[in-house]
Amino acid sequence: MRLLFLALGWLFVAIGIVGAFLPVLPTTPFLLLAVACFARSSPRLEAWLLDHPKFGPSLRNWREKGAIARKAKVAAISLMAVSYAVFWFGTSPPLWRAALVAAVMLGSATFIVTRPDA
């Protein structure tokens, strides 16, 4: 199991790195998954991520308090709104699809907004 968690941790780190450069792919959720996998496989790699100068503070805030920085909340909600507008005006979806996407985004936005501020 240790090797499986180690491999998954590195996979999530790789996806997180790609997400740092692609606006449609989030970084932090994948790094949170990587930290969880490394916690079960490699304390050294877990510490490396938690001590990372760029990503460490948000990972530690989530782990310790379940908190998201206000700036990250604003960015996430704003990008969701812009993404939905592009989806709506760019694809002219049927009403059922537009409602489904809106429900998923509203559910995600509600989760983000209800987390404590870091």
C-alpha cells in the first residue's frame, strides 16, 4: 500500500504542477490529495509539500483549520462565474445542461464560501 500511496502522491503532484499553468485545472486540490498520500507513504515528501514556499501555507491552513484564504475564495468564485459565462454564451447549452452545470458550480461555490478564512 505504501508504494501505491507514493505513486498516487507523485501523480497528484504532477497534475497539480500542470494545473499551475493551465487555468482550467486547479492546483491546490491535487496538492491536498498529494499531501494525504504522502502522509501515508513518505513523511519526508509530506513535509516537503507542507514546507513549500508557494503552496505550503494554503496546504497547512487547510489541514490545520479547514481554512481557505479570502483571496483564494474570491479568485475561485470569480473564475467559476467567468467559466459559466463562457459556457453559457459560448456553447448555447440546452436548459437542462445549463441548470446541471449551474447546480454543480453553486454547490462548489457554497462549499468554498462557507470554509473559514485563513
